[in-house]
Amino acid sequence: MTTPGPGGGPADAELPFFVYGTLLPGEPNHDLFLRGRTAGERPAVLPRALLYDGPGYPYAIEGHGRVHGTLLVAAPGVYGELLGLLDHLEEFLGPGHPRNLYERLVREVELPGTGDGGPARAWVYLAATAVTRSLRTGGVLIPEGRWVTGRAPDDS
């Protein structure tokens, strides 16, 4: 199930965003891009996806795994601004653009531990086609699909 953005149509108006890397709470881009722009944040899981290490940030691609992250709901009145900021950050220039770093697609994410029982539709930035090819042939898979940048200090 994919829907291209921007302007994905009324059915995709103001979808939440699934984030899994530097936009997670506690990561550097969370405060830079999301502070004051979200009305809700909750743990979520992207099924049928794999997570790969990148140059300071991860890439999710389609695959037989699960990626752990956060589902973000835009604060009232800032959806368009937030969408533009995230498209710029993720180097998404438009559906299928040859210079995209990521593609923005609609996916269903799971909401663990919630009583509502069902998945939620959300925008997800997946690695663009050329990046995905490179990751599949020589990328470093992140075990268990969890992005963790916290590292113990080097005591040497």
C-alpha cells in the first residue's frame, strides 16, 4: 500500500508520521524539527521493513523484519510546515525524483500496547531506489530494527 506525496489526496490529508532515526525523542533532530510541532508521540512499529546504518542516520527499506520508532501527530495548524520541514530534511524532492534520498510513502504501522487494536496509516520515509540497491548489496543491517545512537564514552 503506497501513496505518493506531496498532495496525496483527501484520504491522506494530515496523516501522522512514523520516524525511526534522528527524529526520535532524545535524538538531535527531534528538538530541531519537532519541538512545538507535535500534538502526540507514541511508540510504533513498521512491519515488513529492515533498518540499515547510514552516515549518521539510518535507512528503512522494505524487507522481512520490523523497524521500531515513534508515531508523531502534527500539532493543530502546523501540518503543512512540518511536512515541508521533514521533506527537506529527508531530501524528498517528489515521488520518484532521481535525486531523492528517501521516498515518502503511506504505510500501516502497529501501535503496541494500545487498546484500539488496529494499525495506523502514516507517512514513512523509506530509502529511495538507488540507496536501497546499495544497502541490499553492501549495507550494515541494524539488529532488531532499533536505531540507537547512545554510545558509552571511550575510556581509552
